[in-house]
Amino acid sequence: MDTHAGLHSQAILTINAGSSSIKFSLFLVPQLNQIIAGQIDGIGGEARIKVKLASKNTDETIILPNGSRPQNHREALSFLIDWLHQFAKDVDVIAVGHRVVHGGQKYSAPTLITDAVMKDLDALMVLAPLHEPHNLAGIRATQESFGGIPQIACFDTAFHRTHKFVDDCYAIPRYFYEQGVCRYGFHGLSYEYITDRLIHLFPKDARKKVIIAHLGNGASMTALHHGDSVASTMGFSSLDGLPMGTRCGEIDPGVLLYMMQHEGMDATEIARVLYQESGLKGLSGGLSNDMRILENCDLPEAKEAIDYYVKEVKREIGALTALMAGLDVVVFTGGIGENSAVIRGRVLREMAWIGIDLDEARNLDGEVIISSDSSRVLCLKIHTDEERVIAKHTLELSDNRVVKNKVSNI
Ligand code: ADP
């Protein structure tokens, strides 16, 4: 495969290991041109690698041969690394950046991974048992395959460590907070990317009162003032806040007690329902977790799932606006936020009272500015790129490490 990278180019590999898929990208240094973006999914079943090459701008799907079907993340990663060695043999990977969902209260910035950091991250697994183990398996696999090159952890929670105590605590006995039971907020890498884009594209507005709606399969919203996260809809886990593809969003804890006491469900069953059977999928009566399918379906369950989704997005815009005592900019991003003119249109039309004047044509055309020139609140649609944020931090931190090593060698 021709990566158009040139002989012996150096690159940063980014790894985003989720529950059943692993996203990866290669970025050439120092400009960080992305030459390969891909995903290995179907781990444990019929695994596939989907790749997009910058040189071709087409998607290619490679079904793995029978003998090489990875059964778990470790096998999938070692397969991926072998595949990269084979298909991008003109590229030397000089550092690996990892998306790590949870950095707890301690990690508020990307971090060079050492044995001590791994020990901390192992201890944090209890806070994100469905995500963190996959992230850490990714780190261990690349440590084994790439030897001593720098590995950098980029945390989804780090962006939100600017919150005040009252924006992060729950009104339960205080010792839980001391144990780490508090609001963390997630999707931080996406928020960081969008904040950087805002500063670049709209420098006069970027530091005002901003809400970013990351509406993908997972979804959350964050309020920012002066470029810092003030509050986020996601809380202790990635279940809270907005309804998602299959996750429930905000829910009365009494419902969980009901599931336990009256349905006899244990923690594993409840977790399965809340993470995999709820959200758009659950509300649409199992029709789909995919907004595209629901938008094109006439059944009342599909319509009600969308109605609930729109209602919750509006409700959270209202709540976050109240916390900031104002609103100047709303940004939509993520798979739904970037592609669904229907959802953006409904939310913004129904929030006209807050000073939003939607430009219907701009919204339908998917322009960056989707509000009218006279709208008091600036409404935007911006593509997010979490992988690029990881690559940027990985380059910065691995460069620092090289400099530090040089200094300590003198
Ligand atoms: P993830 O959170 O897994 O990164 P994405 O941000 O890629 O997910 O979002 C995926 C979701 O975006 C899909 O499940 C689908 O619901 C939604 N989506 C993608 N394209 C469209 C579209 N054209 N219209 C409506 N929804 C879309």
C-alpha cells in the first residue's frame, strides 16, 4: 500500500481503544499530516480493518483472514501493529499517543507514561471499568511492540479539571467525594480541539460564554467561559447527561433501585441495560441507535426518541446557560452535531427565545456559521478531530523528553 509518506518518514501513531473497536491514525512529523486513519472493529468476531489513506481519499475495508481473527484487544493490537509494519513500512513510528478515558482527579494534562503512571491508571480502573481496561491494554500492547519509544496518555477527563467544587460534587455523604465519586466530564479531547478551532476562526468570540454540544454515538455538552470548562453534562461516568445511541443519559437513581428491588437485576445486568439497551435504541423500542435511521423512519417510537433527544439537548443548553449567566456561542460537533441539519435545526429553532436566529439555508448547507448575521448568539457547526489533539500532545511531550534526555546526558 502506498502511503505517500516518503522513505523513512517519522510518524506519531495514535490509538483510541474502545470496547469493541480500536481507532488508529498515523501522523507524519513535524507537520502532523495525517496519512492513515483507520479502525479495527468486530473484535472477538469477524474482525475488519477499515482504513482511509490520505493519498487516495477512499475507504478500504480489509476482512481479516480466518487464522488471524483477534479475540481480544491484545491480539487485535498486535495484529494492527504487524499490519502497520507491513503496509506502512516506509514509516518509523517515533511515539505513540493514547486516548485514556479516565485520568481521575490527579491528571489534568497529557502525561508521559512511566511505570508509576501505569500504576496510577490501574488504580483508576474502578472509576471506568468498561473503558479504562481497553485503554490500558492498548498501552501495554504498544509498549511491548515498540520498545522504548515515548508513549503519551491523553485524558478525556483532563479538560474539565478547571471546575469549581460545586460543579463537580454530588449531594451524597462527603466521604464519597474524597474517594473520587464526583463529576468528571468526558469528551475532553474533542472540546480541546473545538476550543482551539474557535480561537483560530473566531478569536473575538472564543473566550465568551460558549456551549459545545458533542453529539455523537456518545454525547455530552460543555459550558466554557474564558476558554475554560465551567460545567459538563457528563458526570461520574459516561452515562450521565444527554441520551446517547445506547446510553440512558440523566436518570433518577430511584429507577436503579427499582431495577434491583423489583426486577432482581444485578449490577452487570443494570450496566448492560443502561450502557447498551437504552438511549435512542431503547426509546425507539429497539429500532436503532443511529440517528440517520430514526430520522428516516415514520414509526411513532422513532419520532418520540428524537423528540426526547431534542428536549434533553434544549434542557441542557438552558441549564448550562444559567450556570454561566449568559450565552454567546453554541457549537455543534460529533457525528450527529456535524451531519444532522434536522437535529441542529430543531434545537436552535426551539431555542429562539434565548437570542438564537437560525439561518435555515446555512444550516441545510452545513456551513460553519449556521445562525443569521443578526443572531445575538453565534451558532456554529465545526468538525472535531480528537486524534489530532492526541498527536499534537504526543509530539510536544516526546520532543520535551528528547530535550530532557539530552540535558541529563550532558
Ligand atoms: P462516536 O461517538 O462513536 O465517535 P460519531 O461521533 O462518529 O460516534 O457519531 C456517530 C453517530 O452519528 C451515528 O451513530 C449516527 O447516529 C450519527 N450520524 C452520522 N451521520 C449522520 C447523518 N447524516 N444524519 C444524522 N445522524 C448522523
